[in-house]
Amino acid sequence: MSDISQNGAPKRTGSLLSKDARTAKRNRAESRFKLYGILAIAVGLLMLVTLVYNIVSRGTGAFTQTFVTLEVTLSEDKLDKKGNRNLDEIKKVSTFGYAPLIKDAIGKEVEKLGIQTDLPAKKQAAILSKSAAAQLRDYVIANPDKIGDTVEFRFLTNSRVDGYMKDRVSRDSIANDKSISPAQLDFVDQLVAEGVIVKSFNLDFIFGADASDQRPEAAGIGVSMIGSLFMMLVVLVLALPIGVAASIYLEEFAPKNWITDVIEVNISNLAAVPSIVYGILGLAVFINYMHLPMSAPLVGGLVLTLMTLPTIIISTRASLKAVPPSIRDAALGVGASKMQSVFHHVLPLAAPGILTGTIIGLAQALGETAPLLLIGMVGFIASNAPDSVAGGLLSPNSAMPAQIYEWAKRADPAFYERAWGGIIILLIFLVTMNTVAVILRRRFERRW
Amino acid sequence: MPTLWLVVSVLVLAAIGYVLGRKRALQSANGNIRELHSLPIYYGLNVAFAALLPALGVLILWLLAQPMIIDSTVSGMVPHEAIPEETTLGLVMSDVRRVASGLDAAVEQGVMTLAESHSLRAEAADIRARLGEVGVALGAEVKAEVLQAAQSYRRMTATGTHAMTLVVALLAVTGLAIAYARTHKDFRARNVVERGILVLLILAASLAILTTIGIVFSMLFETMNFFGLHSWKDFFFGGIWAPNFRGDSELSILPLLWGTLFISFIALLVAVPVGLFAAIYLAEYANNATRSFAKPLLEILAGIPTIVYGLFALLTIGPMLVDFFGKGGLLGVEWMAGATSVLTAGMVMGIMLIPFVSSLSDDIINAVPQAMRDGSLGLGATKSETVRQVVMPAALPGIVGAVLLAASRAIGETMIVVMGAGAIAKFSLNPLESMTTITTRIVSQLTGDTDFASPETLVAFALGLTLFVLTLGLNILALYIVRKYREQYE
């Protein structure tokens, strides 16, 4: 035994109270090792902070938008030449017919405020969004009796002007930009000074629909939010009962044999299958084979159900397992059947845990994108919110993460701001769901 | 939606059955609950289940089987001469289906009468124009054979749906009647109901198996089709990925696999050291306060959706790397052309995997018995020496399992590589170049206009199957290692 220590360590000389070189070295190695650990955690936390900072700093811009307030005269000789207020004839005037009205309105505003500018009228009107004429037309069609009056409107400016107001666009960055000129930015400055152009909160981003890739200023996430909502509804209605039923069988009734083993191994493997594989499954089975409609939230919900089931089954089984056997024994002892003991006693006691697991599974499904791309829930799809439950399930729609992906793909940097803003909304949903799950767990968790 | 109404009426029937069954049982016991074998609720449920379950079961099976049967019968009717060169039966069948749904739409919108739609002849009427009116666009003129097939397709679908409604309704009523007739105070209703519930539970549990079978078969069939159109040797052993629409695509998985593995390797290079050291610190050094603060924060990283990481890669990390390595960058080199690259995707994926590695390793390190640490510390080893020479070797199999699980995650990850890795398939060792992966190609081959008869689309299924097998293999291996290791100390 004694020769072991003779081989390695050199013989110690001197006082025990003073550190020798070797101990000092070992101690240095110790603190180095500890430092690596601290560094690793710091790196992780730093990444989290960077991510959150990035999202917040780049996304909050999407919640404000630059607006121009103008008084537009809805002149009768342009919109309703015959003067008989026939809605079909009014509808014949296309958005091109409304453009002169806007041009006049800007001209009048400039005159009223006495702004000195040598910008031609057409260029002045070009600071507005392309959606302004459509907005005017929709208003006139909804209120044909207003023709001939002067009405105050709040128009969106185009995305370059909006970017200028948010410091995304500067006079240097638009050197090669055909859609805006420095002279127009000077004009914008003058209007800002007069209070005609203001930046204010943009509710349409939260509740509106996506817009074509020419009009980033008008794009909103609302309709795809409804798509996500319907998908979550499908997931909740299908995955919760099926998941709970499967877990009850596996945990309480299944005999120990190879079939049960196969099912169990299967479930833990399904939990780790890449999500895109579920997308392929959905495309092949639900769309190509069953001919369910492409891009429908129902199909998305079905795919996400299959994807979430393993998660829900695993967490439900854990919470069923946590209910002590004495509860079951007591129920059986007073004459309950096995089924009654499970449904009347074990299941209610496991409910908070099941609910927590379900919410976490739903949150995971809400953020999932890849399978949705394969079943066509991406692209400029729905411009209106669905009008009924069946429409919401079957008519083409997008989902929040797919909408964000769609924005990130487009060329105009103004859409990037939308994408980050969409992420803020998505994360608000996820944080809320996870917080509810944590609170439920804290509030109702029982230690036996 | 006649099917929806069918389901609703069966549900209503079941509800009525519940009330009737409960009432009849109580009547047979003269209103005295004690005379009944089971609680009254079970008699009601028995009748309701008898009306509901067989009917709904048949309905689901019918809905699944009918398209398959009709498809195979109708495609048997299309003569071989009617299939033009360069197309397949599948394409002709999709034409047939489109014409059929067009005719349905025309009848529904009142452009055509039902009788007219059945008696249409391709020679007589300009079907393409008339279907165009109702918003069904057809690529070419409708051939007589296709029209005929479409009409029998419609006839069979209509007959099938009628028959289904009839059978389901009949089953529901018969079930209700039989169960109602059997309801009596001595009837062992609870046992029957519980057996029924047990069957439902078993069905739910076997859905997991069905999903797996569905995954495997849905990809296997299309992969077979793909290998019918494209040589498997080129897929597995070719060196070039170059899909085109002239029909001479080179579709080899190897360059994609290389991109996938390269990006996953970089991701693990980031995630494993950081995750492992974080886990060691949290398990061995941190006090309770630090632990309860840092662990949940790190785990937030795991809960962030991958689309967020994708955007982070595309708009933050990518441009940042270009600032360093790109043209006019801080290092003065011109190594990077665009924001998408292997390094971009790999780094971001690594960040995503940090909590995955750290929480798995944390569990494994904590599972190492305290006695082993005490023994080492008692011999005079420092803490870090204990970790390196005692805890780590003991935890190694588990940590290898954790790394394998992380690798399988990285290989199957989609959004980060779709947004951060680029689209060029090649073999290169330069991490600053953009490369593409298996998952990226699956997405790009299956989105947009897809033609399920071309090898360029079908290759996605072969890629998906390869991906599935690859990740499944890694998972099984990892779970096996982790489980085996756990047994060692329990």
C-alpha cells in the first residue's frame, strides 16, 4: 500500500501551514474549473438576454405606426357622376378613381398650413400607403350617403416614411431607392412639425390581416392568430381526451406484456421524432389520402395533435403515478370497481398535473412551424377573419409562427420589424401559458 | 357537411338513449334504486354507448375506406390508352377527381342540373369552359375517358355516402333498441359499460402505434414510387443534388447529409461544452439560491419556439458574422458572402441545445451516488478532481446518451436551418459557406406547387424516411445507453 503514494506525489517538506507549489497548482486548477462552470452559465444567460433584448428592441416598432390625418372631400362628380347613389355604380369606381381625391386632400392641407414645398402633388401623395385609396373606397361603399361631404381620415404612410419616423430609414440609406426621395423626407419633416403626421399605437398590427408584399405598413397578425386559435382548439379537443385515455390504460390497466412494452417504447420514440416528419405524415395522410382541404387549421390541428400526444401522455402518466396506491386501495376497499376507483378518485387527484402537462404541450404546439409549412399554411393566404366555426376550421388560414416565417422571407426590411413584433405576441402567449401552468402546479400540487 | 349532421344526429340519439335507458331501469325496479344491479347512470350509459360506439366506429372506418375503394375501382376503369406518355395513372386520377369536384360545384351553384351533370358527353359540351364558370380551372380539355371516370366517380361517391348514412343510422337505432330491450333491473349494466370504456382506453393507447405505422407507411409508399422513377444508387451514392424540371435531376442525399452533419457538429461543439460545464456547476458547486435562479432561466431557452431562433440566425447572428468575416468587415477578410452559413445555423442551434444538454446531464450527474464523491473527497482530492476523475467517468455513458439525443434533435431541426443555413448543396469544409440540409430540402421540395408524380417532389419522402430512420436509430441508442446506465446505480 505504502508504495502507491511514493510513486506519484513528491515528498512533502516544510510546514503544513504554508502552501507548497503543488497544492497551489491544484488549487488554481480548482478555481479554474469552477470558473469554467460560471462562464458556461454566464454564456447561456447572456444568450438569453441577447435574444430577449433583440426581440424587444427590434419588435416594439411594429406596435406603433405612422399615420397622416387628412380631410378628404368625397366629391360627387368623381365618385357618383349620375348622383343617384346606386351602390353598384359606386362600386365600379376603382381605387385609381380615388387617388385624385387623396392628392387634392394633401394639396389642400399643405395650402392651409402654408407649407413651402416645390414637391409635385403626385410625389406628395406618394408618402401615403398604397392602401389609402382602398381604405377610402371601402368607407365610401359602406357609407354612400357621405358622398359630397368632407370627412377626416387617418391614413397609413408608406413603409419608407414609417421607417424614417422609426430611424430605420435615413437619407443615406435611400440613395438607390426609387420609392422615396430626400425631398419627400423633407416634406415629411414639415408635416411632422405641423402635427399632421404622427406616430401612434397600431391596433391593426395585433388584429389585422396580412397584406401583400408591397404594403408592409398594413400587415397584421390578427387573422393568423385566429388560425392558431382554431388549431389549438382542435389539439385541445383531441389530444387531451385521447392522451388521458391512453395514459390511464397504460398506467392503470395494461397487463405487463410485450404489447404494452412496444407501446411504451413507441411513445417515448414518437416524442423525439423531428416535427417535420409529422408534417410529411399530415401531407400524405390528411391531404393526399383523405383529401382534407390544404392550408386548413383543421389539418394543422390534427398534425399538431399527433405531435403533442406523446408529450401529454408522458406527463399524464407521471401525474397518475404520483397518486399513492393507498387511494386506489381505499376506493377498492369500500366496494368501488377498478374503473370507478380510477375515474372517481385517481383522475381528479391527478387533474392539476394533467392540466399542467396539457398546457405545456399546447404551448409547444403553438410555437411549432415546420409541419405547417408542408401542409400549406404559409404564404399570403387569408385576408379576412373567418365568419363561422366551420369556416375557421376548414377555410385556408395561416398560423402565428408560419406568418412570422412568411414575413421573414420577404425582401422588404419593413417586414422584419413585423416578424419581430409577431414574435413578441407569440412569446406573450407562450409566457402566459407557461405561467398559468406553473401557478397551477404551485397551487394544486400535493405532496403525499 | 352531411357527415357532420350524421354525427350530430347520432349524438342526439345517444342522449335520448341515455334518458330512456335510465328511466326503464328505474321503472323495472319500481323506482327503488336498491333493487338495481348497478347505479342508474350505468343503465343510461349502456344504452347511449350501444347507440353511439358501433355507429361512430363504422362511420370512421367507412370514411377511411371509401376513397380507397372508389379510387381503385375508378382507376381500373381508365383504359391504358387514355394515359398519355409522360404522365402516370396518379395524374389522370387527380384530373378525374378535379372534374368530379368541378361537376359537384356546378350542380351546387345551379349552373347545371343533376341529371345534366350525369348525362354530359365530352364530345357534346365544352366542359372546361363550363367548369371555368364555377371557378374550377382545368389544365387541358377533358377527355371522354376522364369524364366517364369522373362521372362514375361521382356516382359511386354519392351511392357510398347514401349507403353510409343509412348503415350508420341503422346501426345507431338498432344498438339503441337492443340495449333498451335488455335494460332490466337485473342486467349487469356496470360491467358492460366498464368493458366498453376499457376498449376505448385500449384504442386510445394504440393510437401511438397507429401514428408510427402511419409515419412509416406514408413515407414508405411514396419512397417506393420515388425509387421507381429514380435510381436508388444515385440517391444513396451519387454526389450531386441538382433538381430541375427537365427530367434529368440528380438527387443524391450525400451532399445534404454532409450539410446536416456539419451543422449538427458545430451545434454540438457549442452546446456540449457550455451545457456540460453549466450542468457540472449547477450540480456540484452552485448553492440553492443560484440553482433555483439559473436553472429555470436556462430552461427558458428550451421553451422558445424554433422560429424565433431561425429569425435570430437570419437577422442577428448572420449579419453579425458578416460584420466580422464579410466584405469590409472588422477582420478585413472577405470570407463570407451572405448572412446564411453553416456557422450561423450551427451557432444558433447550439444555443438552442444548451438547456437540452445541461438539464439531461444535470439529472445524470445528480444520479451518481454521493458516496462516490465522499470517498474521493475523503482521500484528499479537490472538488474539481473529484468531478473529473470520479463523477465524470461514472456519468459518462449517460452523458454520451444525452449528447446523442441532442444530436438527433440537431439533425431533425428544421426552422433554424431553413432560415439560417442557405440552399446550396455541396461538400465543403468551410463553415462560412452556406450549405443545405435534409430538412431544408424536404421543406423546399414539398412547399409551393407540387406534383406528386415527379421524382423532384417524391424525393422529399425518401429524405424524410432517411431522416426518420436516422433520428430513430440515434434515439433508441441513446435511450438504451441512458437506461442501462440508470440500472447500474439503482
